[in-house]
Amino acid sequence: MIVTTFPRTVRVIEHTLIPLKDGTMLAARIWLPDDAEQKPVPAILEYLPYRKRDGTYERDALTHPYLAGHGYAGVRVDIRGCGESGGLLFDEYAKQEQDDGVEVIAWLAAQPWCSGAVGMMGISWGGFNGLQIAARRPSALKAIVTICSTDDRYADDAHYMGGTLLTAGLEWASFFFGSMCLPPDPVPVGDSWRAMWLERLANTPLFFEPWLAHQRRDAYWKHGSVCEDYAAIQCPVYAVGGWTNGYKNAIPRLLERLTVPRKGLIGPWAHGYPHFALPGPQIGFLQEMLRWWDYWLKGIDTGVMDEPMLRAWMTESVKPASHHEVLPGRWIAELSWPPPGITPRRLFLTDAGLRAAATPLTARAVCSPQSVGKCAGEWVPFGRGRDQAGDQQEDDMRSLVFETPPLDTAIEILGAAIVTLDVASDRSIANLAVRLCDVHPSGESLRVSYGVLNLTHRDGHEKPAPLAIGERYRVHIQLNDAGSVFPAGHKVRLALSTAYWPMIWPSPEQATLLILGGTLDLPVRPRQATDALVPPLPGPQSAPPEKPTIIRRGDVRIERIDRIGVELGTQSKSQFHVEEDDPLSATAELRRTQTMSRDAWQIRIETQMRLSCTRNAFLLRGSLRACEGANEVCRREWDRSIPRDSI
């Protein structure tokens, strides 16, 4: 529901500068109650590299005016080196970014329109740095809302999963690389925009290079991973995510390991704010945040902390599809995490399939075609296209499969399934992908969860060790957290493969694994009568949207932001290729062209990245070309060979 009137009228400061102690100025857009100077309000900071003026304007329009209308200052700040902010950005989640964030919070708290209390909210990058800055304990930061984020930058982000290299990190790097090469807008910045832009172009790194250079969990990844010291966070935390999203596993960990007041919310959503994310149902997330902010920033007892620690969507079984508008289910709640009512149900891998009783398993070999994984969908679905895991039957047919008979009664799971396997390999490096599927009576296979493991990381991610050929190892793979129902009459299927392309990069050689035994532990949650007592969440509300005018110029889709008169165009192409029997044939190539214009001011950015490999190295190439009008102002190229480190 669109809300056009609020308890307090709102004004917008379109562009202001926040001074830092080193002289750098960070650009901000601020929504305020009209009378904030007379009746100061808490500030809610969203701190991002995504260009406040032309990058996040659509979602900002839905969210920040709503918060301001209910008595807060909504503040969107561009990180150093992005948008209209000064300085340079060299990597994600740098210490400099955190240092600047601490200064920004102090500046906000000192403004005449601010009550002195500050909160942080954000999704993805903004969820990450909310946790990271909370761990720095700025005195004015009273609470955070972290959405679709992680506490572990190595094990649970877009770069690596189970010690395997995710191609999602390459796609993210391609987007980020191009976005960071866009110029400041001359209208708010003035004549200095060109010098700022040229300095950016000359210093923008090929972001994927350092990520690829750190292939194990070292100090590079421990920086910014709040799991290194949960106790460093001393303000209340509301952790939010969705089952369809790549970022959900941190929520149970934060609930279990933080020592501060905390809440969790996991819906059906992909990567988006819950008041507009797909798959639905969407919820009144802005109303829920107001209850949180009113309690922690204004001292109003809204009852938000009297409710269960976790509210989660128990997803019903659906027909597999790569896009869902809505996922049916119901809300459930847990007073604590881990909840006492969840008990593992162990199933054994046997010659007859997955069974409740252990019987001998004849050794089974698995050596997958390299293209197994084409049904996987994206590592981080956004829900706006066909980016989710579809019917798994094709991948299942080319995997080693164990399954139950049709279930007599439904099974509901909440949390992480764990697979334990006894394996032996004919190669010193091998990957293993494990999928948990809900098989319909029609034969359709719905992926409920999955996990992957580079077997050299079997004892941890800091010191990988090669496999001894033919030696038996016991390995544990914790699958992604899930809240799902396996209905009566359906089967539970476990599918094993040595490849999962294009989600993960292949191992250097095509390995054959012997599966010598194993178990599947399902986190079974009995239906509880108290679930029916969970109070319903309200329907979504937001401020009025700001929609761009769409212009078609040939095959190019142009967005015109009428408020600022800027036209934006993006063309991108991604190609992933591997031969069925040759892991060294894997290549990924990503091209991106971005245009930005206003009347005679015309900017064009062309970027390209290509990743391939040999047995011993990753081969990374990149290029950048930037033009102002017809004039090329920057051309740079990269050609790197990065040694493979047990991956």
C-alpha cells in the first residue's frame, strides 16, 4: 500500500557534504521531518557505494521518506570514492570505509536536527557494514537492522563456498568494476567532477584480482568478518533475510552467538527489502522497522522485544520453477535459537536408498560431467527474473542419487541439514556438491537446499591439504539453512556430484569419488499448536515510488530519472562455457557497457573481464575504456596469472 501522508511532513536535502578529518567529503541525501530542528529526531544511516543520486533512488523513494514521515532522519551516504563522494575506493569493506562510517555517525549525532541517537540499516553491502561498524562500537550507534548479510566474508559470501570458487564473485566484480568507473554528477559537484572522475579511472582496481589471490580463509577475509569476535558488537541487532536469497545462513549464527538483544526474520524472499521483494508474500517491513527503531532509538515500548526471537516462513512444497511470484507457506516462531524442539532425523545412505536403518552400502563411484549444475539458478537470486533453481531432474539424472520411499507423513525442517560421507578420491583435489531435493509424485525435483565442499578443505578453510589417493576420509557438509515442508507422498532425495557448473569453478582434474558410506541429518521441527498464535505481520506499506521514464533506442533500454534529468543505459553479456570432460576448458567472460548522459554531457564506460585456467593457475584478463562524448579519456588493461591454491 502506498502511503502519501505521514504524521510529520517531510523535506529532502538532495545533496550535502559530510567532512571527514582527513579533508575528504562524503556526499549524503537526507530526508527529514520539516520540524526536526525544533523537535530533533534519531538518524537512520544507510551507507553504500551504490550512488545515492542515480543508483538506489527507486528503493530510497519507497523507504527513507516513510521513515522521515514517522519521525526519523533517513540518511543515504555514498562511501568514499563513489557517487558524489570524494576520495578513492580500492576494495570492499576496507578499514577506511569503517573508519569513515564511525566519523559519519558522530557527525549525524551532532547535527541540530538529530536527537543524538543513530541507527544503521542496509541490505547486502549495507547489511555487511552495519555489522562491521557496530563491532567498532561508535557511542551514538544504538541499534542496527542488517538484511541479506553475513558474519563470515570467506565462508558465506559471493566469493567462496565450502572452499570452492563461486562464479557469483566474478559477476559481482563485473558489476562493481563498471559502477565504480562512473563519474560524479556535475550538477551537485560542480567543475571538479572531471578531475574526480579521472582520478577514479586511474586508480580503480580490477576488484576480482585480490579476491582470487586469497583462496583460503586468511587475514584478508577475517577482516570485516564479525564472526571473529561476536562480543565486539554491543548494540541490539535485527537480522533479516529470505530463504530464496544467497544470504540467510548468518541469521541463525547471529541469533545463537551474539550476546546483545537480537531478533531474526526469515521470509520467502530473494535479495531485496521485504516490503517489495519477490517471491512474496511481502510484509509491512517498514512498520516492523519502526517498532524496532521506536524501541531502541526513542525508548518507546512497542512490544517488539516481547515477541519470539525468530520469525520464519515455513515454505510449502511447490512446483519447481526458476521464478516464483509467491511461495505458499505459513509463519512460525521460535523463542530462542537453537530451539529445543528441533531434533535431527538421521537417514542412512544404503543400497536401497535413504533409509532410517543402517545397512551396508556398496561403494558407489561418482564422476560427473562438468556441466552438472545447469539447473542451479544464481547463487544470489534477485527474484526479478528467471534466476532461481528450476526442476532438478536433469541434474539429478547425471548425479549419484539416494532417496526415501514416498513419505507416510509430512516432514518439516528448520535449519541446516548435515551430510556426513565416507569418501575416497583418485585425485588430490576434488569438489563435491550435495543437493537436498523434494521429489514430487510426478517426478519433478524441487531443490530445498544444497552445499558444496572442496575436499582439500575438509578440516577447515585456513590450511587446505591435498587428498591422499585412495585414502578413506570422513567429511561433513552443512547445507544452507532452510524452512521447508516435504509433504506426505513425496520423496526426500540426496544428489551428489563432483561438479556444479557454472555456480562453482571446476577442480583442476576430473576426479572420481568413491562414496563408501554416509548419513543425512535433517533438522526436523514438529508442527506446534503455538504457531497458530503467531501474530500476523501487517501488509506492506511504502512512500510513493519514483519510477524512471523508459526509453528504447534500438536494442538499448534507457532509464531517464526525470527529477535530475539523467539518462542511464546498461548492456551486459555473460558467457560461461565448459566441456563435459575437461575441467580446464572452463571460461567465463563478462562484458558491460554503461552510459550516463544529460543533454550534451555524454559518458560511456566499457568493461570486460575474462577468467580461464590451467592446472596450476587462474588466468584473469580485464579491460576498461572510458569516453566523454567522442573523446576517449581512459584505457586500461590487466593480464594476470594467479596460482591455484588447492582449488
